[in-house]
Amino acid sequence: MSTPQSTTLRGFRGWMLVLALFLGNFVNYTFSTFFSNAMVNVASSLNVAVGTASQILTILRFASFIMGLLMGFLAVKFKSKSLFLVGVALYGVGALGCFFVPNFASLLFFNLFLGIGASMISIMMLTLVGEHLPLQQRGFAIGLVVAGASVSQILTPQVTSIVSNALGWRAVILLYILPVALVVLLFSFFVIPSKSRQERTSSKPEYLKAFKQILTSKSAIACVVGSALLYLSFDAPVYAVTFYRLHFHESLSMGANFYSLASATLLLGSLVGGRLINRIGRKRLSVVAGAIQGIFTFLIVFVPNEYVSVAMWMGSTVFAGAAAAAFIGLALEQVPGFRGTMMSLNSAFRSIGLIVGLSLGGLLLNLYANNFQIIYAIFGISGVASGIIVLLFAKDPCKTSLPTPV
């Protein structure tokens, strides 16, 4: 069953859909970005070590991992729009709980809600792109949607710095994260179409069929394993501001400026990557961007000059944005009949990578007195490995070049 022609990037409905998904990805990164910048403040407020406090995001990612597995089943049974809206609502509930937390243990608990909501948002926003937009426009649309994270990571550090310095870190949640989540929920409810390009009735046997098609595809497995390795390296920005604050004695405000600058280059990489997907291919872009991103990440803490180090960070984020768009585009086309389930598994493996990176980072920082070189070496090697896995084992189902949409 086809969808109306207006649901394209040449029509109003198509642009409103992409805007809603862009905003969903924006809100999805508000808490983790806020916490990455204010980690020292939160740790001090709740009387825990910085390495211990960083495990807040491990809990968030673990919840995302579990939900990513469950979404493989839910994506077959329920509409993508409904799951996306529930994800935004749960994210808001988790943020509200974090505002009221009296201690570190309760902060861990409410991050479960944030992780569940984040997983539902990230899976369904990409599934909705595949369901509603034609193939020629998906690469560009993915680049735009992925850019929502970058814009969030540009604005959130500045808001965190200003509001936290004036009113404390809790005020960032109340005055920024919660209102944004509410706006995204209402806007998405009204503009995301309910019917997709690929309507089908759901039945229990389809659960097994979906997983069988994915798990028996070497290329699909290579995509999700590559994503896990790539996103392990994406944990580097979580510790970057803390690195500059501890080793170069920078202020929270300067750290926020560095983070915003890195996020701007991530935005550039996302947009350029979205345009390049159809020109040079999803697989080729995944391999090149993933490997180069890993090399730059490795160098961040191995150069003695602060500003050269920041330049390495900028280089890593440009290629990280392109790699993220390419990896998502490659995974999205592996099993077209079950995009929701494929993106669910992809999200689960991405969460595994983030969990491993965060867990190792926190553990090694505590064991080796805030020695960042070990963990950034791991991040860098992982990024390079992601490109190698895709090069050796993945296939691009859309090998032929497609015209880049206007």
C-alpha cells in the first residue's frame, strides 16, 4: 500500500516529519550532554567520585540495550509513531525524576526511564524515515535527523554552563530538558503520519521471521557489530570536558565551549555524510569515516598542547557525524521488510558499545588515577575496527549510485 506523494522531502508533510524526528533526536541527547558537561558538579553534589558518577550513563545505556532487544518484537506489533511518542514521554518522566533525586542511587534508578525512552526514540525515528520516505531521499533525511544530536550538543553545553552556574545543575533539567521534551511530544503527535508506506498486518510468527532474516545475514550482523565498535569510540566526548577540566584546569564554561564546537563539527559531518551516502555509497563511507574518526580520537589525549588536542577532537567529530549517518543508512537497508526489528538490534548493539566504553572508562579512571590515555587508546582502536568489520563482511544492498535529492 503506497503513501501519498506529499510524504516526501518535496512536500510539506515530508519536511514536517523530518523536523519532528530531528527534534526527537535533539531531546534524546539533552540529558547525556548535560551530564557529560556537569559531571564534576553532579558528582560533588551527590558525594561520589567522578569515575563513579560517569556510570550514570552506563545505566542509561544498559536500559537502552535491554529495550533495544524488546523493541525487535514491539516494532512488529505496534505502529512506529506510537512507539516513538511513548519513548519521548518516558524520556520526560526520567528527566523529571532526575530533578527530584535526593541521592546517587535514585539518580541511577531514573536513568532507567531515560534509557528506555532514548532507545525507543532512536529506533523509531530511523524506522519512520524508512517507512515514509523514498529510497533516494533517505540518505539525506538520515543526515538531517542525525544532525539533531549535534545541534543538541551545541546548545546544551551552553545552557548547562549558564543555568548551572546561576541556579545549580537541577535547574537545567527543569528549565530546559523537560520543556523541550514536552514540545517534541506535542509537535510529533500532530505532524508524524500514522500510516506508513509499508502497511502490513502483524502476527506472532513474524517475530521469528524478522529475527531469522537478520541473524542469518552475515552482512546484517557485520553492520550491528560494526555499529557496536563505532559507538564504543563515541564515548570519547563523555570524558572530553572532564579531561580538559582536570588536566588543563579549564572552567566549566570553557569546557562547554569546546563541547559546543565539537558538536558543530559533528553537525557538519552529519549533513555532509547524508549528502555523500548516495554519491559514494553507504559501505564505502562507513569504512572510511569510521576508521579516520578512530585515528583522530586516539590522538586527542596523546598530544601535549591543549589546542592541538581540541583540533584532534574536532577532526574526530567531523568524521563521527559522517560515519553515524553512513552506518545507519547501511543498516536500514539490510532487511527492508523488517526495518523496525533491524534498527532495534542495531540500537541494542550500539548500546553495548556505549556500555562497554563507559564501563571501561569509569573503571580505568578510578584504577589509574584519571589516566585518560588508556581509555582514549581503546576508543581510537575501536573506531578503526568498526571500519574494518564493515569492509570485510558487510554488503550494501543499494550498490548503484542514486541521484542526490534536491
